Amino acid sequence: MSAAGTKAMHCLSFDVEEHFQVSGFWSEDRRQHWDTYESRVENNTRKIVELLAQHETKATFFVLGWVAERYPGLVNMLVEQGHEIASHGYSHELITDQTPAIFRDDVRRAKGILEDICGKRVHGYRAPSFSITKDTKWAISVLAEEGYVYDSSIFPVLHDRYGMPNATPTVHLLRGEAGCIWEVPPSTTNIFGTRVPVAGGGYFRIFPYPILRQLLKRVEKAGHPLVMYLHPWELDPDQPKMQGSSLSVFRHYINLHKTEDRLSALLGDFCFTSIRGALESVDQACAKAEGAYSQAKLLALDDHIESVRLRV
Ligand SMILES: [Zn+2]
């Protein structure tokens, strides 16, 4: 719980990808033509950065390797503005469609590209569409072996495309043979015994904001840091329309014109910063990994780490 008179710090994150790369509209044919679509990611990300600057807020940006490769200036701008750079993988292919070997190449390639651009160690990873599920748990070991310190891909909810309903819903340390990795799950809350997502994305645009705000306050009062996420394309109501299933069309386009104002309201109602900034134990683990950077693999982190508390 936060001390009286101070405000709890929460985690704000953005998955930096183009509007045509989302999993809901994925097709092999579209994938082959990514380079021919109109790019909107730079302008949309700049919109977010301006909004964050107005609210003097920092965030974590999980940048897709494919995007970073084409727009290194965008990554550098985020670093210059004091934001944390993390990895969204390279290809945006769902992990459920990848083999462990392909996944390893994907996360290694993205990390290398991002680190070369920003000259800093990249510690965090978020999977396309939160696709670390019960079938792809092996991905956690691969991430630890590849030097990632934290992951934010396990969504503890029931969903048609992702989710692990029985996963721990708060920030925790996962221990594996390859070492340890912090898991930073997107926020959820319980309503009548059912775990409901309140973390961002489509949920952020579908729930009326006053209701969402109330649910987020509940999470805060329980002493848990919020872990919120959005995408640059969610602040772009003028993006070209894509064809897809009616469910994907609904999820992708609903209330895009409201996102910017809602994000602004959210930034006024809660205190956000990057994942490293908000989570002291994760920050310490990242700092420790930086000390061990010359070694190829992440060394096992301290087993004795206190439970994660709100940083105020
Ligand atoms: Zn994504």
C-alpha cells in the first residue's frame, strides 16, 4: 500500500507495431506485403510521447524488431525522452505458431537490433498477443537463456487467442533451470469470482472509462501495481481499414477515436512510469544483469527477493 500523502507508481507500456501487424488480422499473404503498406507507427508513437511529456510520465516501449530495424530514429527518440526500451520480438508471429528454435532466433534477433540501436541492454519482453500459454511455457526458459530479465506475456485470463486463467495474477519471480525471470502480468481484477482483464488494449476502449477507473482503483487499493498496455495504432482513428473476421474488426476499431482522451484521463488519475521504474525488484534484477553482461547467459538471480510492493 502507498504511504499516506504519496501516490503509488504503476507500470505503463506500449507495444510498438504497425496497425497491419496485429494478430487479429494476420495472414501469410499480408505478412509478405508488410513493406508495401502505409507506415503509421512513427507518427502514432510520437503522439503518445507528446502526451506522456505533457503528463511528465515515462513508460516502457516494447518495440517490434521489424519496426526498430526500419525506424531506428524512433527508438533513439524514445531513449532520449527517458523511456525504457524492451522487446516485442522480431516477426510478431504468435509463439503458439513457432518452434522453440524459431522463437529463440526471433527474440535474440530483436534484442540484438534494439541493443545495437540504443546502446543499452534490453531486459524486458512481451509476446505478440500475450501468446505465452500453457502450450508455450517453454518460452520462459528460452527468454532467461537469451538474457531477458523480465517477461510481460502471461495474461491470467480466459481468451480465445491467449491467456493462462490459472496463472499468478501479480508480479512474481519464475524459477527455471535456465535461471530466474520476473513475470509482470497485465492487470486483472475479480468480479463475482471471475478474473476480468483491466489492463488496456481492447478492454481499455470497450469498458466505459468511469467503470474501468473504479476497477483500477480497486487493484491499487489492494496494494498491487497496475500493469497497463496500449498500442500506437489505438490512437489512430484514421488508419486504413483492414478486412478480417467481424470479431477482429470489432476489437480493433471500436472507440479508437476515444483512446487519446481516455489515456489522458488515465494519466491524470494514476501515476505511471516504466516497468523498471515502478518495480524495484525488477529494476534491481536488471541492474544485476547489466553487471553480468559480459557473460553470455543471464546468471541466476538472487533467490532471496522480497515480494513486489508498490514503489511510491
Ligand atoms: Zn503486438
